[in-house]
Amino acid sequence: MINLGSAEIADLRVGASQVARVYLGEDIIWQPNFDSLPAAIYFSAAGNDDTGAGTQAAPFKTLKMANAVARAGKTLYFRGGDTFTGTLLCRPGCVYNSYGTGKATISSGNSEAVLLDNADSAQVRQLIAQGSGTTVNGSHGIRAINSHAEAIQVDDVVIDSCEVRGYGRNGIFATVANYPSGMAGLQITNNIVEDCTGNDVRGHTGGIIVAAEEADFWGLATYPASHRDVVVTGNTVRRCKGKRDAANHVGSGIIVAQTEGALVESNLAEDCGENSTNNAGPVGIWAWDAIGVVIRKNTTLRQRSARSDGGGFDLDGGCKDCVLEYNFSMGCTGPGIIIFSFDDTAYPNKLLDYSNNVARYNLSVRDGQTVRSEFGMFIGTMRPVGSDFQNIRVYNNTIVTDTVGAFSPTCLSIQTFGGVDFSHATGVIANNIFLQKGAGLLCDVRTTAMQIHGNCFHSVQGTAMRSFGFDWETVDQWISASGNKEFLHGTHTIFVDNPQLVNDSGSTPADFRPANSSPLYGVGMDINAEFGIARPTEDYLGNALPATQRFFTPGAMEPATPLPNLLTSPNVLNTGWELNDIDLISGLPGMFGGTSAQLIRIDDDGAAVGQTRSFASGTEKIFRRGGFVKISGDVKAAVIGNRQPDINDYWWTWFDLVAGELDDAEAWGAYLQSVPRFRMQKRPNGFWLIMHEMKVPSTWTNDKFWAQPSLPFPVRGGLEASGQRGLIHDGFFEFLVG
């Protein structure tokens, strides 16, 4: 293109003679018919730049001609299966694509294959970028850059369905050269990036990178975001191993940084990072120095690092309002999930405080296979800033670790480095499964003020739970030592039995779903009622999580079938129930509105409801029994009980519904040999879930479920009739869990 001022020259003459063609060196840059070419311009290895017309019947031949004829609104087609040598220089408003069978290849040797420099609304689709080799080439495969010196934004660049191989730096790289120029609406979708990053000693390399690293304009507390509203979906990154002895991390799959607003979804990163030797290691898919990045439904397999990191997914330093959800990591040398804030003391006031980040419904399997990052999930900081690490929410993840070769990772690690105090950290770690199958620690909680509740911690080999450097033999000791973690409403919130997954040695996500008979069903917490955390609408497998959900299961997946409620008429107390000294008033507002609740109104001091349960003898059984209740009038407590028809065998549990705490429990007879477990949890509309669980002797063939409004312990019942005094219930339940 030749311009006169801002206008392109349409006619160029020497004297009276029209100039037929203008070259810059060996490259043609203008000829008279360029502006009259059709909207679709074709290129073929069998074409001819001198005699071609740019039609499919008479195509052009070279990238030099493509770089010369491109105009906004044109689509340039390259014949599939053909190879074009050089670098494609993309123009604003142009589309570059293949036609015919297969994809066209741009063979760029030691240079980059595609450059989108200030190329607003340009699209690159269905092309193969082939470099000279990951250890030979020193360039990126496809690079999109805003190089404007002024505050000019580049919008809506698309890189779709391309294949990139054999580049020494990043496979696909989107960046900026100057401040405050930026890019918005970038889409990197459905590409395959393989065998890149092997020839860059500077580091910060990966298969797909969206960042400001070209000019080092990082730190969203100092600079505005270089990228906004980014989409990175459907891509595959393989074997981007990095270069040994680089100055920083090399060989990540996908990195999004210096970005505000991004969706990173349905990508696969596998077998990357093997040559990373720096203390700062790579991660499969991650974000740092970012606001509002959502990383969801991705897979990382066998991410490597010779030293630190090497994990599956990471929200790292400077992340704010970011989400990791529905991701799957397996076989990585580092943690499957990393929640971490790095030390930025050498760069003061650059990073935003790490805050409001979420990791939920992720699955990590047999990760942590190295000495430096031997963890299934890692939560921690190196940043000595008191306002950092605020409102972090980690819930409903499934983390399964095992001994692999010489490595026995810790399932959950929460710690700091460099003497950094972590007492300022706030947030919730709830409803997760931490399953340790190997010889590693079940958990290592060195320091945190975060709330830890409603999780399943189970070690198949009985390995220790560590707190502040000490290994504790019992859960009670660990809970006390770790600052009453897993203790709320006067009772334990932890679940320590085997969660009974479908196949905890498997390799597909569905293997790690709780089996239909899993005792894990229903022991999780309502994180919205307890902590104000809005729940998503689906689990890892896409199963619906209704807003009216009553029972919650830890981990990333709901069981395929809930445990059956064995009570007769559990929600409306009529058939099968014994009603003592009460009136039932139906049609009251339940937990979710409507008219599902009933008032058990006291008529006399023995007011109670019960149901006799029958079962076969010969085996010991474990029942989980309880209900959803709240007080009416001046009632203070509710009692859930188990009783043999012989009154000398019973277990009563008192729940103080005013204080919101387990009050006390009392056993007699055969129940004295039982080891009960209790739950008390908030539910909507002022209701509480109250529950106890205990063993029933093998000789019994029946006992009785019992519930009643009550005075506090030790008085059971003891209330006289008065107005609407009583206990409102929205259903009772009985599950056989062992």
C-alpha cells in the first residue's frame, strides 16, 4: 500500500505512463489493480503473482503478494495442503483462511509465521504455522501486538482453529508494546499448539500467552489492564517443555496476565514444562496480575517442572475476583490447584491485593509428584502485606493423592514462606474431599485464619494430620491445635470416613464421583446459609444443583443417586408416626417458602413424635437421623433421639436452637458402646439441620426414631402447652450409612 497523506494512491504515473508495479527491495508493495481485487482473494502454490488475478481459477502465489494486496474487508484464502514460505503480515479488518482440503501451512523458518500488528478486527483461521524447531527457532508462532505509541486500542482480533509447531518462544502470543495502549475482545479459540518454547532463556513462555510482557507493563495497581474481555477456549497445548536454565518460568500451557475480564474454557494442556529449572516454575493453565479471569472446564495432564510449581491450575499473585472451576488435573509434578500470592517486595505498589478469588468444583488426581511441590492442593503466600489474601473461597473440590514412585505428596498444604505472617488471611475452605491414598500427610496446616469447615479428610493408610509442625494422632487433637478448624455450632464439621468414590484409582473424572451408597451424602454444609457464598447451578459433571437443595455432599460431584430416606412420610407426620401430647399444624412456610412446614405444637410436657424402625438382625448398622427444624414461641431446644422399645436403651442429643450450638448428649444401655457423630448446620429461613449418627447393635431388629421440643439439657421435653409453643419442622430423615 502506498499513501499520499492519509489517502491510498490509486494511480501512479511516470510522465504519461502508468506505473505497472512498485517494489520495496524484492517485495511488491503496489500495483494499480490492488484496490479492484475481489472481496475473496485466493493463493495457491501453483499460482502466479505476475499473471494471477487473485481468483480461485487464477490465484496468486506468495505471502509477499498477500502482504501487499490485503485491504480491510477482504478475505485471503490459502489452498489447503499447500506450503507458503515467509511471514504473513495481517492487516486490520482482513480475514485469513484456508480453502479446499485441509489447512495451508506457513513455513516461517527461524521467523514468526503470523504477525498481527495493530490489526483491528483481523481474523486468522484454519492455518498451520510451522517453525524450524523449538530449539532452533527464536520467535513466536503467531503474535498479536498493539504497538501504537499513543493510547489507541486494538479490538477484536481472532485467532481460530490454527496449528502452531516448532517455535522457540511462545506458540501464540498476544501483547502490547507501549503504555497505555491495549487490546480488547481478543479471541484465541480451537487452536493446537505443539513443541514450542524451547529456545527462550528469558522465561515467561508458554503455548498460549496473553500478557504485557513485551514491554513489561505489569502490575494492575500501577498500570491499567493491557487486555480486556479476552476469550481463550477450545485450545490444545502439548509438549511446550521450555528451555533449561532460563531466567524465569518456562513451559506453561496457557497464561493470562495483565488482563481484566477473560474466559479460559475447555482447553487442554499436557506434557509441558519438563525443562523448567527456575525456582519460579510453570503451571498448566493459570492467571496472575488479573481481574475477573474465569478458568473453567479445562484439563491439565502431566504438567512438569524440575523445581517449584509444575501444577495443574493456579490463581497467582495480583489476582482479584478470579475463578477456578470445573477443572481436571492429573499426574502433574506440582499441586493440582494452587492458590498463591508471590513476594513482590522488589516491586512495591505494583500488584493488586490478592482478593475475592474462588476455587470450586475442581478435581485433582495424583498430582504433586516432585520434592519441591509435593502437594495435592496448595494454599499460601510469600507476600508480606496485611491487606493481602482476603475473602478467598475454596469449596467443593476433590483432591486425591497417592504415592507415585518416590513421591508421597501432602493432600492439602496451607503455609507461608520467608516468615510471612498469614493471620490476616480471610476466607472459607469448605465441602472439599481430601483423600490421601499414599504415605504422605493428609494435611499440613501451618498457619491460617481462614475458616475450614465441612470437609472430608480421609487417609487410607492412616497418615497424620499436621498442624503447626506437629503430627496429631486424633482428629480432636488436630482440631484443637489448628484453632478449632472443623468445629462450628458446638460440634465437629469434619468427616473422616472413606468417602467411597466410584473408583479412587481411576483416570476419568466420573471415577471420582461418590458411589450411590457413599456415606458422604448429606454431610456437607449449606455454604450460602453458613457463609453467604452463592452456590453455582451445577457440579463438575454438569448435574443440576437446585436452589432448593436440602442435602449437600462434599467434593466436586454429587452422587448419581441420593441415599434413600428410610422414614415413612418424612415430611408430613401422619402414617407411621407416633404423636404424643401434640397438635400438628400444617401449611407453614418452609425453608424455601411455600407451605411445606408443620408445627409440632405442645399439648403437654411429654410432647414428642416418633417412628418405630424395623430391620434385620445379624449385622451392626449405622444410622444417620435428623431433621430440619426451628423454634416456635419460647422453645429453646430440640432433641433427636434413638430408643429401643426397652426404654433402658436410648441416645438423646440436645440442640440449642437459640444459641445455635450442640447442647449435650446422653446415652444408656447398648448405646453406651456407640461412637456418635453430630451435625448442626444453618439452613434458609431460620431453619437448622440437626443430626446424629450412631451404631445400632447387631442383635436388634428395631428401635425408634424420636424428636421433640425441649428444655435445655438435662431436661428432655418438660414444656407445658402455651400458645404456639413447639417445634416447626420441614422434614425428618433417616439414612443407613454403614
